[in-house]
Amino acid sequence: MPVVSPERFATGLTWSEYLAGATEHKERRQAVYASVTFTPEQQAALAALRPLGLKVLVLEEYWCGDAARTGPLLARFAEEAGMEARWFFRDQNLDIMDQYLENGTSRAIPCFIFMDRNCEYIVHWGSRPRAVKEAVRPLQPLPPQGDPARPAAFERFVAVLSEAYDRVMPHGVTDELLEVLNSALR
């Protein structure tokens, strides 16, 4: 079953269109995109995907800090692998998002949905790299809004999250995306 029709997929934004409209985290997105490199092994693995004509549908929102880190990496990943990538706003496309809820309950983003050339589902990934999820797991759930403990807890959460991302970007995330995609293609 298609994730979306080819016609709907074509209505998504390209990376440059998405970035041009960014209202939040634009500088971070630009910096991440400019800094992404791939190891020779990763370049070879991405080149091996080129003949497949894969597509990737990206669900994000401009305010999402996780998306500001991994979305630009995905843009470079897709370019290197010859994939057509289209960005969709999660909140305007809940019919798509609700097919890929994290843990069956959360509309967590970013969500990268890999498809074949006919928009048939292959696999999806999101919302954070495994190592980042593990690093912040002990800090969750955060105290609710209005709780006096929330600001300090949130500050600690962001610090741990940032440190974890610094350890896995870009090569660890690229390896994880390749692992997930190649496992599904076998």
C-alpha cells in the first residue's frame, strides 16, 4: 500500500524550499547541512542505493530542535543516495503521521519514511537516533508545565540531548539510517 500517492508526494517541499521558509532554527539547519560529511564506506553505501530510485518523505515542523539536527543530514543523505526527498509539515499531514506513531502513541518528529520509486513503503525512522533516545530516557518524563521543577529539568534535558547529538552527528546517524534502510531492503 502506498504511503502517499506519487501526486501527493510531488506536492511536498524540496529541501531548499523547506529551508527557505524556515521560521525557526534556520541557522542551525544551514550549519548542519554545510557540515555533513560521509566516510568513504558511507559514500560507497549511499552510491549503492542510487540505482534504486528511492524516495523519502520527511515529516517535520520548523520549531522542532531534533528536526533541525537530523533533517539537514537527511537532505545530504538523500542527495548522496540519489533519493528524491520531500518535506511535509506534520501538523498539516496528520493522516500520514498517524501511520507512524512512535511507540504507537506519539506524533514524534522528525519522521523519515523511505519508499520505493512508486511510493510503496519500505521503512521509516524517527524521531531521534537510538543513542540520543537512550541518553535522555532517564530524564523523562519531564515535570509538567507550571511545575517549579520543570525549568531546571528541561535545561538538564537539553544539555544531555545536545551532548548525545554531538557524539553521533553526522557519522553515527548516517550509519543508523543506512542500517535501518539496508535491513529493510534485504
